[in-house]
Amino acid sequence: MSDNKASAEDNLIARYFAPLATDPGALGLKDDAAFIKPPSGCELVLKADAVVSGIHFFADDAPDTIAGKALRINLSDLASKGAKPLGLLLTLALPKDIGEDWLAAFAQGLREDIATYKCPLFGGDTVRSPGPVMVSVAMFGSVPDGMMVRRSTAKPGDKVFVSGSIGDSALGLGLRNGATWQLTDAQREHLSHRYLLPLPRTSLAETVLHYASAAMDVSDGLAGDLAKLCRVSGVAATIDASRVPLSAAAKAVIAADPAAFETAITGGDDYEILCTVAPAKVDRFRVAAMAAKVAVTEIGTIGEGEGTVFRDGQGAPLSFKRNSFSHF
Ligand SMILES: [Mg+2]
């Protein structure tokens, strides 16, 4: 039997999500599918990343920050490929106890980030979850034909750069888990906020597109992600650990607890851009990054061979208990 009455799911979509589907190709979320046309001369860049309650965020995090995190980790990947966001699909798996207040706050966070990052909704799905909340985002971006920046194309002699600052999020998670570092309220707030809501370097995408020889975003820790980039590029890297950019808050933690340096560079959730730049392009890369208002720091050099080594200020190699964060 069917009738003309809208289902509860249709009402939910109409109220909270249809207003976010501003692209004509989304058809107001009223069709079975949507369509998207990349700008002429461009290829689509595809990415999907999900977050799960209890693993990537805390169940009692504000719903708007959960929406923000789910979107931003995908935006970070697109930026590291030199891509401009075009839109996204969203799948929500929600347990029974999630009420309309939660959903309204979630949609509000989504709305703000969709506006900020100009990345409208094209569709998705909502399903009942017998377990925790899961938010899955599939995101589409565009790059000029053949220009997506890869991980596998770093060359010996290239300089290694990283954006922003490293380790804030891992240390913020440490605070969330009860670490008792002596910090000012502002430092505490800085670290906690970097964990809660990443700041994807979308404004660096064009600089990466034009000047980077290889790039990826730092999501599982600088040390481990650099090792991945070197492995697929078939190269080695030497990093000066004393040049890894740290925020004032992270410096304060590490000054009091030197072991926290390892957490900072292996802990993950940075969502900064790690890239390599050929020596002849370094000056132009720096100028373009400055124009994009994103700090970039040269931390080392790519060489022949394999493996990555971090050296301290005196040149002695550092060793880490683990290279990167893994959920498995
Ligand atoms: Mg990534």
C-alpha cells in the first residue's frame, strides 16, 4: 500500500538537508540521484572518509563540531591533491536515541561549513544504526586535466614542507583524556579546539597544485605519513626535527614533558599539508603560500634510497616507539 504522505525520512531530509543542496544538479534532493559537471578541462577528484563515535570523536561532542570534522577531513584530502571542492554526499547512521535536537545542531554545523568551503550537498542517505553514530562523507573536487598532485612523485633533492603546526590535535586529545600539563587557559583551548575541529588548508590547494612535486595531508601523524609518501615515491627523507613547526601551546607542553614531542609528530589528526617541492620551485612556492596566508615550513630533504630519519638539532637520529596512529 502506498499513499501520498511523506515518510518521516522525507520530512527529515526536507527540513534539515534540502536547504543545503543549493547546486541545481542536486535537484533539491527530490530525485534518486544527482548530477555534477566538472568545470571544462578538469577531472573529478574523489574522496570518502567516515568518522565513528567513540573512535574519531566523543559521543558527547557538540553535534555541529562532529559535522564539521566529517566535512573537513575530506576537504583536507582534496586540498592536498590541489583540488577545489565541488560538492559532497553524506550518509548518516544514527542510533535510536539520537533526537531531533541533535540533528538540528548537526545540520547547523553542516550548513556553516558548506557555506564557508563552498561545497554543497548533492545527496546521501540516513540509516538506523544498531551501534554508534557514523558520519560518512564522499566528496568531489576538480583539478585541471592530469594535474592531481600524487603521493608517489617525490624526487631526490626535493625539499619537504609542512603547513601550519604539527601535534596540536594529538596533544588536545591528550588533554581530553586527562593529561595534566600546566598550561594557560588559552593554550589549553587552542589544543582542545584543534582536536575538535580541524582547519583544512583549502586555501593552499592552488599553491600545491602549481608547485608541489608530491603531497598528502597529515592525518595519521607526520612521521608515519611521511614514511608512506617516501615508500610510494621510492625515495628517502631526512628531517630536522627541530624545524617541525609547533604552536606556542605545543612548545609549552613539550618543554615540560619532552616525551610529548613523540606524541606530537606521530599522533595524527593534524590535517596539515605535507608536500615536497623541487629546489627550482621553492621560492615561488613560498611566495604563493604567503599570498594564500598559510604558513609553510621547510623541515627536510628527499634523498635516494628508502626510509625516513628524523634528526635532532645536533644531528643525532631520533627513534620513535611507533610511527603513526592506527585504529586497527
Ligand atoms: Mg589523507
